[in-house]
Amino acid sequence: MTAETQVTAQSVDPERRIAGLTSGGWRCAATAIAILVAVVLPWTLGSFQTFQITLVLFYAIAILGLNILTGFNGQFSLGHSAFFAIGAYTTAILVERYGVSTYLTIPVAGGLGFAAGFLFGFPALRLSGLYLALATFALSVATPQLLKYNHFEDFTGGVQGINLLKDSAPFDLPFSVDQWWYYVTLAITLFAFWMARNLINSRTGRAIMAIRDNPIAAATMGVNTALYKTLTFGVSALLTAVAGALSAIVVEYVAPDSFTFVLSVYFLIGLVIGGVGWIPGAVIGGAFVLYVPNLAEGISTGLAGVLFGVIILLVIYLMPSGAAGLVRLGITHLRRRLDRDNNKA
Amino acid sequence: MELFLHQIFSGLATGAIYAAVALAVVMIFLAIDHFNFAQGEMAMFSTFICWALIDAGLPYWVAFVLTIGISFAGGIAIERILFRPLHAAPVLSHIIAFLGLFFILNNGAGWIWDFTIKPMASPFPEGSISGLIGYHEIGMIGIVLIMLALLYLFFRYTSVGLAMRAAAQNPESAKLCGISVGWMIALGWGMASAIGAVGGILIAPVVFLEPNMMLGILLYGFAAAIVGGITNPAGAVAGGFMVGVLENLVGTYIPFVGSELKLTVALVLIISVLMVKPSGLFGRTTVTRV
């Protein structure tokens, strides 16, 4: 019997399970605790902090969208600010110009995002790795200018953008406006993460990952790579557009300069910080891109951007696999320590 | 007709800058197979250095030459400190590192020199030749052409130039011939940084100096490199001039574009060239072995 099989034998040892549940059990417990914390959190925070964690959540949805594309399908995008803008503007225009109910605009924004992503997926099919990064870079640099374009001004509000007001909680529920929208965002976030997990664990998800790992082998196995890649682009853009719609509602304002190239960079950095190809990482990434720039600003206002740049460089050098790698490392350490203790006993 | 000629000439002038930026992008692409998303910010930072030197009282051309030297050293330093440790890292790490550099340079320039718009001096007299082309525009084209000639001579007739070409074309064989491929890459970074600096200094009097001035120009530089062929420096230069003229003609003669959708023109250009002819007009087609 080799050492490795011994370790696996020990991991199904009932005694060890009490100390650490099974890995599936641990995962359930961690998820439950995280959801519980997320539900309780707004009651312990002021309205501004509640607003901020709402921002973390919709960043997380956008980063999740990017993760499905980049982490699981291997397509790079520096252009997700464009899909975020599509979502935000869809909501803002429908609510402000056409008086549509705020809640209804979210699925519409997601649908438009899906269509846009699916269509952009076609040129993306012909571009590998770097070239796709370049094309999407161009997309995100061009987006603010398109939003300012004066022939669309009647719809987009041009440079001024659009102001909207968020609805307060319906049915006289005992929530403040910020709390209500936090819970709406939380519900959508949970739904999005649940769907993403199911997608990745399905037959489709395996096809998506097979394309990332070896497109030729995947095609040989009968995976329609073109279809799956464009669909993945669509799903990714859908999530990001939903995040954009939520941002328009929560921030109550859309303007071209909120959707610059820098926003795309934030998504990408959030993705790498959270861990490429690890779904829960998106929340950590969302928190990072919201709080770290603020933190850097706290240290020095003028140098904030420089500090942010230094921090992301350090992350690339010191923990290139992001929070996912850190968590994995922690689990390995814990396991080893437990094994040692068990051996002693 | 006069409008047409004027647009052609001023297109050639901005095209010269796109050519310089495209050439810088191509040099780094040939050295490390990555697009330098921070190329524009490097050029912007160099331009600020030049402005500061002139502001400190140095004559224009002294500041110009000094800035190019500093940029060259800076480019080498960036390669040695930031990108050398990453040379085997995956593409995504490289992209993030370029973006980190982007933030540091962009905000660093804003922190040191302020985010306000500054006028940059031009060494050339004001005015123009019968309203067709300004003296500064002639100067832009002239300096870029001189720089290109020098680069051509360097790569064609010096042993270092030959070694750099060898290192880019076939790193393994170059290494076996005793060429220090690592230093050739660093040299490529230094030269790219210096070439970008020339572009930045020359365009600054036109677009005004501020930390975000290069983003649009970088996009056009990328478009130029893609149109000309990312693997061919001469092609990238030709692409720069073509894109510059195209930008002006489209802006003038297609009414709904105007100056407001210039970046979208670059976007469409990049995507359509990559789709129809990914190797560009003058690039070589790369064949990968499965």
C-alpha cells in the first residue's frame, strides 16, 4: 500500500470526519455560514456600509461572468465593461424613458447582454488568447465614446448620463431602501452563483472546460466548439449585464465615464485575486476591487492608483493563483496537521 | 481638394506617431510575444519627463535627447525588474502585470505632475505651408522618418542589431551561438520605450499633455500594428501611416463618424483585420504544429 492510498483511507476514517466533516460537508457548512453572514450583515452595518457591500455583490456577479469565460473557457476579455454598460444603460433607459418597472428591466438587461456577448463571440472565435485580449481592449476603450455619441443622446443622455431613483421596499416591508436593494442583489447573486455552479458541473460545463484544456481534443470528442464558445461568451456577458443593471439601480446613476477601460481592468483583477476557475473566488475578488482602492486612498490620496498597481503586481508575483490558491494551501496544511495528529494517536 | 490634401497630410503626421507607437508595440511583441498594454503610459511618462526637463530650463533638443536616454534606461529597468521574473508565467499574469504597470505610470504621473492639462512646447515654428501642412506636422513626420532610418541601419549593419534579430527569430539557436537572449529582450524593451517616448513627445503639442493622453493613441498604435502585421516592424510603420490617413478621411467624409467615433473606427479596424487577415498586410502567417 502506498502512502497516498493510506491518506485517502484515513480521510474516510469516521473519527476524522468528526474533526473535519467530509469535504462535501465542509463545503456545505462554509456556504451556509457565508449565506448566514450575508443575511445578518446589513443589520449590523450603517446604510453606507450596506450600500458598499451591495457594490461588492454586483462586482462579484460581473467577475463571476468573467470567470466563466476566462477561468472555465479560456477566453480572455478586457472588454467586460462594455457588457456591464449595456446592462446599466438598458435598465436606466427603460426605467427613465419608458417607465418600465425596475425589477422587470433586470432580465431584459440580462437578455440584451446575452445577445451582445453571443454576437461578440463570433469574431472572438477567430481570435486566440492575446488577440482576443487586444480586440476586447479596443471594445472597452471605445465604449465611453459610443455612449457619449450625440446621435444617441436622446436615449443615453450623452455625457450627462441618466439619473434614476430606486424604489423603496414593497408591501411596507421593514427594510430601508439600502437594505432592500442589498437583499435583492443578494438573492440575485446567490441565484447566479448557484446557476454557475450547476452549469460548470453539468455536461455543458465539462464541454466548456474541455475546450479550455484542449480545443482540438474537445472537437474530436464531438464537442461543437464554436457553439459552446459563443454561448459561453453570451452567458458571461449576461451575468455581467445583470450586474450592470443592478449597479444602475443601486448607484442611481449611469454615465459614460463610469464604464471605462479601468472598470474592465477591475473585473480582470478581481478575477485573478479571487482565483481563476474557482467560483466562490468572485466574491473575494469583488471585495478586493471595492475595498483595496479605497484602502490605498486612505493611505495616500495622490498615490492611490500607484499603490493599487503595486498591490496587483505583488499578487501576481507572490500568489498567482489568488485566493483560490491560498484556500487550497490552507486546506492542505490543515489536512497534513490532522493526519500527523491522527498518526500520533 | 484642398480639404482632402490637408486631411491626408495631417493624417500622415498623426500616422507618424501611430507608427512610432506601433513599432514600439511590435518590438516588445517580437521579444516576448505579448502586447504591451502599458506602452502608451510609458510614452506618456517619458513625455512628462521631457516637459519637466524643459520646465527646468534645459533647451528643447537637450531635453529631447536626455528623455530618450532616460526612457531607454527605464525600459530596460522595467524588463529586468518586472517582466524577467514572469517570463515563463501564463498569459493572464502578463496581462495583469502590464495593467499594474499601467496604473503605476498613469497615477504616478498624475501624482508627480498633477492631472491638469499642460501645454507642451514644439521645437518647430508655428504656421503652415499654404494652409496644407503645419511646420510641426512636417517635423513630426521628419523626426519619425529619421528615427526609422537609424533603426534600419542599426538592425541591418550592426552586430548587436543582428543579434537582436536572431534572438527574436529563434531564441534557442541564438543562445547556442552565444547571444545573451535575456539581454537582447531587455534591449528590445529599452528601444521600445525610447521609440514610444519620441512618439509621445511629438504628439504632446497636438493633444496636450496629461496622464490619459495616450490611451486613444495606443489603441490606434495597436490598430496600426495589426493592420501592418504584428510580426513585421516595417509593416507596422506602414500600417501607422495608413491608419492615420484613414482615421482623418473617415472622420471627414463619413458624416456620422465625425471626431466623436474615432475610437470606434479603431475598434472596427482591429476586429475586421484580425478576422479577415489576422497576419496583417505585411506579416507572415504563423503556422502552429498540432
